[in-house]
Amino acid sequence: MNRLATILIADDEPDLRDILRTVLESAGYTVIEAPDGEEALQLVRKQPPDLLILDYMMPRMTGPQVCAILKEDMMLRHLPIIMLTGKSEVKDKIHGINAGADDYVIKPYDPTELLARVQMVLRRTSQELEANPLTRFPGNTSIQRELEIRIASKQLFAACYIDLDRFKAFNDHYGFTRGDEAIKATARMLLEVSHEFPNPQVFLGHIGGDDFIILAPMDIAEPICAAVVKKFDAMAPQLYDEADRQQGHIAHANRQGEIEKVPLLSVSIALVASTDHALEHPAQVAAIGAELKAFAKQIPNSLYVRNRRKIEGA
């Protein structure tokens, strides 16, 4: 886990960032740096790390301020945060914890203790969140919980099930590494779309493989799906080698060993709306989504389907 985890350090003192980087990189972590809270927030929104280490006092935006903003964001509130402070006063610790920090470390800190706290927070978050290891988006446990909360509260919402078409052929043709890169590129694109619709009730999860889900209020669910379709079609050709991109397909052997021309990746989205169905439990939402997605995948273009009469993007 250590070699895979990425940690973002936000501290306005370069020397302290250097010390932290040395300690963490020696333990196998990948480290990203930010000189203040505002830049840290921008980096997190662009590509969420596995853990954020925030200095308590920073220019432009303090550690607690960054922490509070992240904890209000539906997609980023699960990000674990350790707060660093040069003060040992109880009120500062309480302030950091109340803002949403998972742990705190007093400066000057012992490297061994710091690493132990980092490992503890990462392990605890992984167990609680069951985050997808490839994208670090919330996994099935969190998705189930979010669906249960929305159904129980009688919220008007939509569950948008997102699936890549012809991904298996892409993965077989280019290999697992390129397949993983395509999944991560899709995750980054979905994160960009979510930021175009800033709403604390927007939730982005990774079901597994090339399957994602977005939960959103009804008034922005369809615009989100339309944006995903548009951005995916703009992004997908860049995942291919130049020759394949130019010809618009890959040559792929089917199960009978025959060479087929497989078109470039597209995206199918099944939009399950609480205003269209009396939703009572997550399994029902998933079943409706599976039915709609199977219908959507019969159409070769990127599109989203709300019901068999409402097809957009085909």
C-alpha cells in the first residue's frame, strides 16, 4: 500500500515540506506539495490524493478552512486529513478535529510517530471507505450507503450508471496497463464534469472495472449526463494509437478467432430517476439501472437513457 499511496503536503514553510517529503518518500509514498491552503484545494479537486497533510496556519487559506470545505464536498469528504500544528493547546486540536481532520500531529514531530499516524489513518480510511484502488473514488460500500440515505430521506434524486462500451476489446488489444489508464482518464473526466455542477449532493463512485455511478439531484442529473457524453467523446480518441485513431477502429479477434473492426470506445449511461420509479432499496435501483444500460448498449453511439422512450446523445 505504501508504494501506491499519494500524499499531498500543504505547508507554507519550504524547509518543513522538504523534511516531510524526505520522511514520506523514504517510506515509499508518492508526495505532492502545496505552499498554501488555496493551492492545496485546487490540487485536491484536480486529482484527489490518498491522504492530505495540512499545516494548521497557512496564508490565503488555513488548514481548518481547507478541511471544512472538503468535508462539505460529497465526493471529497471521505479524503483523510492529518493536521499539523506548532501549538499544543487543546483548543487548536479541538478546532482541527471539529473541522473534520482525522488526526493531528504536533510540531516538531517525531518521524516514526508521523509515519505510524499516516499508516493508521490510511488503513482506517481504506477499511471504512472501501475506496477503489485504481481511482480512489468511493467504492460499493459507500455507494450502497449513499443510496440508502437518499431513499430513506425521500430525496428526489437520480442514479446515473456509467459504463464504457467495447472496453474489453480495448483492454485485450492494448493490454491491462493501457486499460487502467483509460479507466483513470474516465475518472478524471467525471471529476471535471462534477466540478461544472457544484452541488454538495453530487456523489461520484466507482463500482468497479469500467463501471461508475453519479448520484445527483434531479434538476442537474440530465445536464450532468449530457456533459459526460460530450466530454467522453472528445477524450476517447486520445486513448488510442495514432493509426487506430485515424482509421476509427481497432482490429480485434473475436471468440471465434475472426478479425473484427471494433469502433472506438463510447459511453452508455442509464439514468434511474426517483421521479420515474417508486424507489425502495438500492438493489431495486441497480436492477432498473442494469435494464436501462442493457438497452442503451444496443445503440453504438455515446448516449444516456432515462427510459426506453427518452434517449439522448444517440
